[in-house]
Amino acid sequence: MCNMAAEHPGGSKIILKFAGKDATKEYDPIHASDIITTHLPKEKHLGPVDTASVEQVIEDQTPDEHRRTLLYAARPPLSDIMNLYDFEVLSRELLPPKTWAYYSSGSDDEIALRENHSAFQRVWFRPRVLRNVNKVDFSHTIMGCKSSMPFYISAMALGKLGHPDGELCLTRAAGKHNVIQMISTFASFTFDEIVDAAAPGQKLFSQLYVNQDRELTRRYVQNAEKRGIKALFITVDAPQLGRREKDMRMKNAADSGNDAGAKVQKGQKVDKGQGHTRAISSFIDPSLNWDDIKWFQGITKMPIILKGIATWEDAVLAVEAGVQGVVLSNHGGRQLDMARSGLEILVEVIGELKKRGLWPNPNFQLFVDGGVRRASDILKALALGASAVGIGKGFLYSYCAYGQEGVEHALKILSDEMEMNMRMLGITRLDELVPEMVDARALTMHTVPSPEHVLYNNTCAFPCYH
Amino acid sequence: MCNMAAEHPGGSKIILKFAGKDATKEYDPIHASDIITTHLPKEKHLGPVDTASVEQVIEDQTPDEHRRTLLYAARPPLSDIMNLYDFEVLSRELLPPKTWAYYSSGSDDEIALRENHSAFQRVWFRPRVLRNVNKVDFSHTIMGCKSSMPFYISAMALGKLGHPDGELCLTRAAGKHNVIQMISTFASFTFDEIVDAAAPGQKLFSQLYVNQDRELTRRYVQNAEKRGIKALFITVDAPQLGRREKDMRMKNAADSGNDAGAKVQKGQKVDKGQGHTRAISSFIDPSLNWDDIKWFQGITKMPIILKGIATWEDAVLAVEAGVQGVVLSNHGGRQLDMARSGLEILVEVIGELKKRGLWPNPNFQLFVDGGVRRASDILKALALGASAVGIGKGFLYSYCAYGQEGVEHALKILSDEMEMNMRMLGITRLDELVPEMVDARALTMHTVPSPEHVLYNNTCAFPCYH
Amino acid sequence: MCNMAAEHPGGSKIILKFAGKDATKEYDPIHASDIITTHLPKEKHLGPVDTASVEQVIEDQTPDEHRRTLLYAARPPLSDIMNLYDFEVLSRELLPPKTWAYYSSGSDDEIALRENHSAFQRVWFRPRVLRNVNKVDFSHTIMGCKSSMPFYISAMALGKLGHPDGELCLTRAAGKHNVIQMISTFASFTFDEIVDAAAPGQKLFSQLYVNQDRELTRRYVQNAEKRGIKALFITVDAPQLGRREKDMRMKNAADSGNDAGAKVQKGQKVDKGQGHTRAISSFIDPSLNWDDIKWFQGITKMPIILKGIATWEDAVLAVEAGVQGVVLSNHGGRQLDMARSGLEILVEVIGELKKRGLWPNPNFQLFVDGGVRRASDILKALALGASAVGIGKGFLYSYCAYGQEGVEHALKILSDEMEMNMRMLGITRLDELVPEMVDARALTMHTVPSPEHVLYNNTCAFPCYH
Amino acid sequence: MCNMAAEHPGGSKIILKFAGKDATKEYDPIHASDIITTHLPKEKHLGPVDTASVEQVIEDQTPDEHRRTLLYAARPPLSDIMNLYDFEVLSRELLPPKTWAYYSSGSDDEIALRENHSAFQRVWFRPRVLRNVNKVDFSHTIMGCKSSMPFYISAMALGKLGHPDGELCLTRAAGKHNVIQMISTFASFTFDEIVDAAAPGQKLFSQLYVNQDRELTRRYVQNAEKRGIKALFITVDAPQLGRREKDMRMKNAADSGNDAGAKVQKGQKVDKGQGHTRAISSFIDPSLNWDDIKWFQGITKMPIILKGIATWEDAVLAVEAGVQGVVLSNHGGRQLDMARSGLEILVEVIGELKKRGLWPNPNFQLFVDGGVRRASDILKALALGASAVGIGKGFLYSYCAYGQEGVEHALKILSDEMEMNMRMLGITRLDELVPEMVDARALTMHTVPSPEHVLYNNTCAFPCYH
């Protein structure tokens, strides 16, 4: 166990709370099993705990936990799940509030979070007809890897909060259905545990938060390469993790509950505004910059993708830096609120790269993530020039509700939707998808309705018979 | 009483219902007292009724009428009425449902009705500062008549439905406060009764629905001129009165009540879709056209204004026809649904008249009506080029709730608002009001939000902690 | 009866459920009486059933069915129905949930479904005044056939689900009022039954889903021609029927009810995601393409209209293919979600055809369907260049609620609205309708409001006194 | 005590109500203690009151006051306050309704009030990545004064209504955290009391409503300069205080309560439409104009800023008048309703100043206020060219709920947000903030949704299974 209360990224309070007790249940989902060896210097390792010597934390179900247990048992059969939204609705009911808050929260006012989906709603289809679409093929190649569909599973942290098998649900389903998973630096399972769960020949990507201790990062990257990872996605939009107030409030609520009856001394300030986000963020290096990219190119031969580019200016810099691609993204609306959606950035970036003769570019790929829930979303992004899209929460919630089977069902739904949508668009292969198949003119329109005229609407709203 | 069941504009049913009875209470608000002499040929006049010979219709208050009587008695003091909307909210509660339905209804889906106000919400102010606005003067001249404020009271039909003194509340208040009233062809009081109620020297306009029998119209117009009317507003946007379904439904509801228990023979079709609108519309001539304008110019020297012009093309024709002005309007949203608001037409018309060298034009005035409720609305229209605006419902509801005193209070509110708004705009006289004081670029934008993404919003609406 | 459980388009389950029983009640509304002879090869015909030998399915009304029976008996008199929306509101209450789900559902998120009407709300009128509109004539010629109004009744499948007389309600009302009906390939009555129900000289169109077995299609088309059909509308936007989740969910709900108490073996996957849509879609040929058009031109002299064109590019191909017209449409929002509305496509297509000298074109007609509910919608489409519009659901719901009389009343409403709207637009014949009478500049604006700022609105929403 | 009932700016009624009684509790929050000496001529000063001779107004808590007392005691710990909105939500609950009405109300329909925030929602970020943002510095210089953050605390009137320490909460917190406070002419504490509460060396600005008696204004200004005020902000957008109906209604409600049981004689008009706003507004001079600016430049050496410029035309006049800057503002939406937001004006002003070679301009600063609640709002304004922003209500509500500690916590929140947002924007100093970091193209779009199509939405709103 960790004895570094003062330096603990999740704050000292949680350390003190469980001091001398077995904290495994709280500890496990947010710490991969190798975190002590990979993130802490050797001298802090105390060795195995004598479990007989620790006080047990008694586990009783609260009424709310009991309710969720019953709900889980009463989940509808998977065949009733029609689309990826269904998983999300279910998960909101099934997950503990703290977990739901961590998974679903965006930063600040969550406008960027919701904008991600709104962007897709501003792009309309121009489908072609009378083409033989009997046989439809939507298999794809992503960074040189075959994929049964034109997307990858995005990295998401702390998978065990939602299901005991956490990220392994994704790994196993992805392997079975030939889809690529991107492993998060902050997964609940260790990097190696996840790779070990992969099927022979299964393709994986690795997402990287760059540690302030570059040596730890070097070891992590080189281990990834050794284990056969096909591409390294370096997160560049998180010099610090965003202000996810829903997550922060949940932490507070939990603490307040725990503090019930405790006397708070006047003037004693306890900073409780933390949540899971803070717990995982303190290792990230805010000094990461373009110069570091060369260093990465020196320590690995894996293709490097910069995850979190938000302007054409940085996309041009990325091309010049010689990386193999970028993910256009606002980090799922969890970093800078009111940063634009990946889809909107995509159109800007391609326009500007073209002007500079940098697009199309066989050595440089553009990916988009954020808000993807249906095959139609995927097809819009590809029509506008994306090489592939990343899908995160759609799969996260599928395993929260149904484990690996849920992920497989989600893949089946997307596959059905892909076939249907491609037929109705009039294409049989993804290379037939062209920009003319969408009308994206509304994409940059950020419409905010003028304030409502309440008095007028009160009198004249239809139908007001009386 | 009328014995022409078959030709009665309100349908034969109502005639038969009251056959042999005293129908005065139902008849009075929707028939001016001279309707028999002015609208029926002589041979149909039967002479006075022997009231002893008719069956009385017993009058008991229904519970709903009783409730409204109590509400009326409990109206707040006038000093609590802050703006014209307050009158409207009160009237909705105080008026019988049929009356509210008739007064408040627009045509079809009532989109034009509500658009009238929405148009003003799309125009923003650019106020000037640091001008001496100690003394503010908003008196005005409309068609050569002095007015204390830059608007006139628009013509509205069937005033007695809302108050026993009906249109006379307007006449008396207008006379006292030096404002011009326009008399409706379909007023509950006769034209002469209203003129008789005017103060000495009080200025009045006359609105005209052109009758299929031009001789009746000639007599009406020449009587108006003889009585000193200052301008004749010929309604040109009502070849037929619009489909006001709220009004029609109320009539149905009333009838259904009356028919309760009656057996309806299979196949017997009773057309109940009528309402007050149908009752007053059958005399209007749908063949009225530009050639008729010459005829009017031959029978009267009064200035002629065409009320209900909706395009620049017709405004140009109006100039060429030599009339003295037009009212740009969609008839309060009561005629063609989804016709544009007067304010939007105004900007188009001035632009096109200018291109043709027809504007500014000392012999041709542009008026606007529809949706005006505050001094700020008036100032927007004048800044964009209107000579004056017409206000109807704002005053209608003020007397429904408080009689003449209500109208006077409404005028006081508008006067206060005019002073305050002109000061804050940085002007002391209306001729200092210039187009640069408004930003009307959004005026022609008819924004309809895309259909809501219900599934997404269900899952991701903020704040959904659980 | 059919014994081909494995190949049954509705799935094998339904076959097994009724095995050995009389399935007439379930079978009848979704299978025209000639389906066995027209869709199945001869060797599968088993001959007539001995009804004495089959087990009867006892029919008891559920409480919900009982409630609907009472509601049906208490429908308001037809004279209270003011517009086509009223039929829809009633039908939602009166129809069994499965039927409502099938009729009302769109594909995926139903955005295209609702967009169809939204498009009309983005087009505003510019009405002309002072024209003699005493006599208004809105009779029209559609594909050489006289019609009392400028629309046809669109093809809709499975009419008996909503009324025992199904499509025949439409045929009889259309014949009586001189309106053209388009017969669906998937009507509940056979093609010949519907034609037999037509009045002498009544004009009919035929809609065609092209079968994978072209011989069946050839027989269907040539029979149509023989029976006097005036135009063949080949559906080209349905290589596969869309994902109508409302319909699919209803099917699931029904099945779950039936399965109550049944043990589901672990791992046993029953694909219940079907609904009525799947039941009728499996014959459609996804390989249909432009080459097939020539084949159709070889087997019939009927004019050919391609139903479901969604881009100007395909409209040009249609002209080049020598067909007589196209229906611009997104299939009522039931195929590719977020495909644009027919009205929006219309403006694009006419613009591009004009550029290429292909418009106006006496040999090529443009039709529009989707979202039409009022005469004002019809007039907007015609002003923008459509030859006529198709109306489906407006009539469907009129007979669901009132049978043939409902359809006649719907026609009467549209007729009243046509007369009134044409008068108020200032036209007496449809050829006076010009593009200048509408402002369609907002038509291509797909406005999606930015995500709501919930925190701000919570604090500052007006009026928040406390 | 004041004996000038007839001339009392708050009306005579309040004077008469407390005649002969001790009105301190009502008087105190809305009259600074020097108001008699600074606003009244000497001959009206009656000297100290013999408190034994006055009737006491008994103070009992109403149930509503009691409820608020309990709520106040149960406020959450400050650490639970996540953002400035939280203070506002709390204050709405904690403040007496009259105070909330005065603080929160805008003018007329409160559209400008809410537009202020809406403007920020129309500006999106274009963040840069891969820059070393380890150390972030957001200290700033405003009118030559060092500030820990790029904003000042705006002037707000009547601070004691919300907290016994009123404006002093702001002064003390500002001093402690090195932020500049602007003192309102209408503060509850006297100018000198506030300056006396400041820490040694603490920087303060002064806001000025210009009195009709310029001698009083001269004394006020010269005293300010003597006390070390660093800049004089002359309010130029308030020739008269706006029509804040929420405030007016509350005054009415209070009066009505007091009048309960009193008989109102018919015809007796009591003008109750007043509220706090009227109480403080009557000294303001509506004749203030550009010529007066020279006079101010003659009586003080303090930099002069014109507060309330709303057009580029007036901004140019301000440059020409030789003042040191302007505040672009609509006065928090409390003056002319539907005047544009400061943020929108900013973009216009900078564009036009540039065209005239007047920008950038070391001698002329542009400030913006209205609707600022988060660091992201501040950064948007600065990116678009503002020198600093003013924040008012965000701090007002922080002390209403928590006194000085609340203000300090608000400053801490903004500081955290500044650091986080700057890192995520990719900047370490405010001079790295450039216009390219925001997309403000939507800023001038004043979108008003078309009226809702109620009938259609009633039938077709998704999901309507039944």
C-alpha cells in the first residue's frame, strides 16, 4: 500500500480514510495493478500486505445499491437493444452515481460535450440511387491494420468502475470481431494485462498521457512497441485535466455523506473539489511541447498520432513534425469547454491542408472522435475526409450494461447500420464515399437562440383557447 | 328581426334557434344598430318588434360566467399594470372563451400571428449616448393630423364582445389623449355612433371592407367623408376572411353543447365550422382589384391608404395608382398564414422603392401593423422608415379588462416607454431616429430549428447526475 | 397456407406460432389475397384449407382494445375535424399501438421524418393583392390525367391495419372526388381488388417495389398497364427498407408479451428486431440500377416516374434515362435518416436543371412528397416548380379514424383551404403561381441550436422573482 | 431625517409611512450615510434625531424571513461551490424577494440582460496545443494598475440590501487578492467609508452618475481624486434609469400587502410603479452630453473612461474627446432593452477603429462588461481585443451568500479557471492571446426561432409510440 499521503494524486484524505484497512475495493478500479511499479520509485514499495493484519471494511449494500442490483438482474434481453443510445440510458440507471458522474461528465458547462453530437446533426445526406448495392463491404484499413469497420475503440480511463472486467470486455469483443482497440494510459487493468487478453494477431493502439518523469514514459512506450502495438496516440490536449464539475460534485456529495455528524472546525478548509478526474491527472506533464515529439520519434518506431489537435495551424505543424496523423477532437468535451467539435475542425483542416498542397497525403491521416453513436455519424466523417473515427462511450456503456456481450451487440448494431446506410447512400465500398454525399454547409453555424420573449409567449402561445 | 334564414351570413341555424324569441343579447355585439338599414334592402325591413309577443331567453350565469364575474371584480388596480402584456393576460382570464377565441385567433397554424412579434425580436438597437435628452418630444403628424404619439389605434371588429362600451372606450380615450382611432367596418357600434362619441375636433380614420354591393360602399364612404374622417383605409388583403380555427372550434363547441341529446341522422351533415369570423365575412367582395381604386378616387376626396400590402411589387403598384399610402401588414396573422410580418415587408419595400426613385416620397406613406406592444417596437418600425404604426390588440385588451380607463392607462404606459426609450436611444425628436439606430440584419432570417435529437438529449442532457 | 418457415420474410417464428391454427386475422392485413399466387412459385401452393381442421385462436378483447373500441364509438362528428392534423391526433388514440408504430415511425432518430414538415415552415409567402379572385380554379393535370386538385394520394403499405376497408377507402373517395390514387405494391388488398373498386374512368397510378424475381415484376407491371394504370412510379430509394426502430420495438414488446413465462435458455439468441417493416421488405431487390430502367421501358408503354430521387445529379441521370419524371423525396423519412426533404431537393434540382438547359421540360415532371398537410404546403411546392405533390399520411389517418367518409372530408378540407389560400395569394389558376410568391431563402438552413447553457438559464431565466 | 416628502426621489409615500418613526432599517441599505450632506442643501439638515422620541417599528420575522434564516444557516460549505453560478442559485433562495428583484432584474422584457450571456455562447475556442504551459501567468495591468487577474469588480448599487457589510465585502476581498474594485455612486456605504476599508496601496476605480447639480458632482470627483482613485468611469448610458419591471412589481406587491384591508376610493390613483430603481435615479442628469466631458477634464487629472458606449460611432467620438477609454456595455441589460451586448459591440468597434487608424491605441482602452461568469468568458473578450472586463453580479451574489469569504472563494474559482483555460488554450501569458484563438463569426447572428408549429409537433413529436 501507498504511504505517501501528502503526494497522493487523489489527495491525502482518501489515504487517511483507509489507513490500516484493506482499501482494495476502492483502490482497484482506479489503479492498474502495475501502478506501484510503473509510477512510483522503488524505495516506496513496501511489499505485500499481510491481509490478516488489516481491518476489514464491512460491505453492506445500501438501499440504492440494492435497487441497482435488482435493475441489473432485470435488464432487457440484448435483442431489445436497438441502438447505442439504449446502452447509455440503461447505464445511467445501472451505474453507481459516482461512476456515472465520472463517465458522463464534460468540463465546465458541458457545452463542448453536447456540441460533439450537435455537429453531426448539422450535416445532411445527399444519397445516390439506382446503383447495385447488393453486396456492401465496409471493411477498412486503419494505420495499416485491417479492421472490419472504419472506426477504432477510443481510449477511456478507469474501465473497472463500470464493470469488473473493465477494458477486457472491449479487448475480447474487439478481437472476436476484428476491430482495433486503443488502450488508455489510465486503464483499470495494466497495459500488459490488456495485451495479454488479446487474441493472437489482434491489433491494438496505445494512448499515452506523457508523464512528468520521461523515463517512465520511455519505458511505457518501448514496452508498447515490444508488445506489438500498431500506433502510439499521444494526447496533446490535456496539459491538465479539465474541470468536470459533475465529477467534482459527486466526490463532494460522497464526502459530505461520510462527514455526516463530524464537526467541522470554523475556518478549517477541506478542498473536496476533486472527483476521479483529479485522482488520475497529477502525473500529466503540462510542459509537453513540439520539441518532445522528436524525442518520441527517437525512442520508438511506432507510427505517432497526435490526439487532440483543434486547429488547422496545429495540423500543419503536425505534418511538418513528421508524425503519421492527428486526431481532431475536443477530448469528448472533457477538456476546454466550448472548443469546437472534431467534425467541424476536420472540414477546416482539410480545406487549409489542400491550400498548402498537403492533402491528400498518403503519409498523414486525419481521425475524428467525439459524439459518434451511429453508422450515419461515421459515414459523415468519412465523407468529409476522415480516415476513421474513434468511438468511446458508445462501447463503454455497452459493457457497463452487458459486459463483453454488450460490446459485441454494439458492434453488430453498427454493422447492421453500416450496411443499411451504405446501401441507402448508394455505395458498396468506403472509397465510393465522396464529399458530395453530404451537405455540411451548416456545420460552422453556432446558432444560439435569442433569449425567449417570455411575456409575449405567455399571452400568445398557441393554442391558448383560454 | 331578420327573416332571411337562407341568406344569413352567420348561417340559417342561428336564425332558426332564436325564431320567435328575443335574440338581442346574441345579436347586439355582432351587429351594429344600423346593419338592417345599411346592409339590407328596404323591402326586408319588418318594423319594430312587439316585445310582449316574444319568448324570453332566460339568463342564468353558468358557473364559468360566475367565476369570470368574480375575477372581474378582483382585477388588480390599474397601477399594477406595468405593460400591455398584462392587459392580455388578464383578458384571457376575464373574457368568455368564445370572445377570447375570436379576438386572439390567427389563421391556420397561427404562425404568421406569432411571427409578427418575432420580427421585432430580430431587430436590435444601436443607441447613441451623451446627447442632451432632457426634453423629449414624441408628438407626430399622421396623414396631416397631429397625434400625441406616432401610432394610431387600428380597426378591430366586434368590440362589444369584450366590453359593453366596445369601440367607444377607444374613441373616448383617444379623444382625451389626442390619438387617432381607425373605425372598423365591422364595429359593434355604428359608424355614426362612434363619430358622435368623439370629442370636438378629434381626428378619426375609417377602415373599409368593400361590399359586393358597391352602392352600399359608396354611401358608407361618402358618409365617412361628410363626418370628417381624415383618411380611408381600404382593406385589400381579405378577399375572404382567413381560416381561424380557434374561432371555428369555439363555435363548434358551443353548438355541440346545444345539440346534446339530439339525435343526428346518419348522413345528415351540419356545417358547424363557422365562428364569429364567418358571421361577418360574407359581404366582402373577392373581386376587388386595382381598377376599383380609380372608382374610389372618383367618389371621395379623402386620402386613400391600401391596408394589407405584402410585397414591394404591390407597393410600387400603389404608388402608381396614386394612393396616399399603404399599410404593410399580414392582417395580424389572421389572413394568409405564413405571410411575412409588416416589419419585414417594410425593409423590402423601402429598399425597392429607393431603387426606383420612389422613396422618400412626400405623397406616399408607409405604415406597419402587427405585433406592436411596446414603445421599443414602435421606435424600431419608425427607425426603419415607417411613418407610423397601427396598434390593435394592445388597446383592445386594455378596454376588455378596464374599459376606457384601461385604454388611458395603456396610452400612459406607452408614453412613459416612449420617453424612456428615446432618451436611452439618444434622441429628443422622432426625426432624429435614423436607420443606423437599429441592426435589422436578422430580420429576414426565418430560422426553424432542426428536429430535436430526442435519443441523444435523453441520454446526455445536462445535468443528468443520475 | 405457407409452409416455408425458414424463408418467410417475417421470420419463421410467426409461422411456428400459428402452425396448425387459423392465422387469418394476423395474416390478412399484411398479405394481399393474391400474395400466394404472385409471390410464391406454384409448387408451394397447398390448396384451400379445411377450416374445420384448424384450431381456432380465441378472440377476446384486451382492456386496451376495449378502450379503443369505446373511443372509436365516441369519435367527434366529422364536422368538428378542422384540418388534417386532427385526423392524426385521433388515429394515435384509436389505432392499436403496433399499427400506430408501423404507420408513424421514421428511420433511426426520425429526424428526416420531422424535417419534411420543417422544410415547409422555412418557406414564407409573398401574397399579391387587389386581383379579382372571385372565381378560383385549382383543377390540374397530372401525367396527362385530370385531377380536381394538384396532388395525388401516395402509395402506402398495409392499409388494412388501420381499417377493414384499407386502401379501398382511398379508392372510393378518390373516384368520387376526381383525385388520383397511387397503388402500393404492398397494399393489403390485391392490385386487382383495388382497381376493381375504382369507378369507371377513374385514374390510378401504380407504385412498384422491384422484386428480385423480375418475372414476377414483369407480370405485375404488365397487368397494371392492362388494367389502365396511367403511370408507373418505381421506388428507387429503398434497396432495403429503413431501420424504423419504433416499429421494431413494438414487435419486440408484442413478442415479450407472448413469451411471458417461457424459459429462455442461456445463450439462445432470438432475433426479434423486426416489426412490420421487415415482414414486407425481403422481396425488394438491392441490385436495382440504372440499367434496369431500360428493361422497364421495354416491357411497358406506361410513363415511368422514379420515386425517391434525392440529388440533382440523379435528376439529370433520370432525364438522360428518358423517364417521364421523378419524385423528389426522402421516402417520408422512413429510409435514410437525415436525408434532405423533397422540398429542399426541388429547389436544388430546378436550379441545376436550368443551368443545363433541361428545365422547363415538357417531357419531364418533378413531384415532391413528404410532410404535406395543408393547401399552403401544396402551394409552396408548386410555386417552387413541382408539377404536383404526393400526400400519404394525411389521407391514411383520415380513413383510420372515419373510413371512406374521413377521406372525403379530408379532400373537402383541402379544397376549402386551396380556395382560400389561392384567393389570399392573389391567384385564380395554378398557372398564376410563380416562384416570386414564396421566399425560400431559409430552406437550406439546417439550424441546430447550440447546446443549452443550463447553469445560466437556471439562474437567469425570466421571470424568476424568487 | 428628511422632511421633503414631495421631492423625495423614492416618492412621498414612503416618507409618510414612516413619519415620526425610526426608519433606519428601511433607510440604511439604500442611502449611504453621507447622502444628507452630499445630496441635500444645508438648510434641510435638521440635526440628529432624539431616538427616544420616535415610535419603534416592531420587528418580527415573517414565516418567509424565518425560512430564509434557516436556509442561510444551512448553506453548503464554500468548498462545495464549484462556479459563480452556484452563488447565484443560492442567493435567489437566500435573499428577500425585493432584494432579489432589484438585483436580478433587467429592463422591459429582460432580453438584453440574457443576451449578455448568450453573446459569449456564440464565440467558440480554437485552442493551440503542444506548447509548454507549465507556468501560467494571468496577472495584468488595468489603467496602469497591477491586477492579479484581467478583470475589475464593476460598480453595483445598494450593496447592503444583500449583506450587512455590503460593498465592504468586495473591498476587503479585492484588497487581499490584488483585484481592482469600482465604487458605485449609489453604494450603500459612503465613498469614504469604502476607501477607508481598503488596504494600504489598494487600487480603486470610481463610477459616477452625473448629478443635475454639477457642484455636488465636482466635489464628488475631486474627493475621489484626493482619495487616490485611479480612474473615473462616467456612466453615459443612463440619462434615466431603465424600466425594471421585476423591481417595480415587487414594490407594488409590498405596497399591496401593506394596503390590505384599506379602502381604495374610486378614482384614487396611487402610482406604485417604482421599486428601488426609482428610489435612486432621480438625481441623474439627462442633459449630460459630450460638452460636459471637457468640463470633467478640467476638474480632474484622473483618467476618464466613458461607461456605456454602444456603437462604433460613439467610440470614435470618445477617442476624439480625448478620454482614456470606454466600457462597451448595455448596462447589464438594465437600461435599453434589446441593446446589443458589450462583446458584440467590441468586435464592431475594433473593426471600425482599425479602419480609421485609431487601433491599436496606447492611449485608449476598451473594456467590456455584462454576463461574465467564467474565466472562459474573460478570455474570449480579451482575445477579441478588450483590455479587461468588468464583473458585477458574479461577485455580488458571492457576498450575498457568504460575505467576504464568498468573494474570496469566487476569486479563487476564477483563478483556477484562468490557469486551466489558459493552459488548454496553449498560452502562458495574456499577451499570447490572439483573435485567432476564437471563432466569433456567429456573434452578430441574432437568431429567433420561427414560431413553433404546435399542431405538427403534437402529432409527430418523437417518440410518440402511442
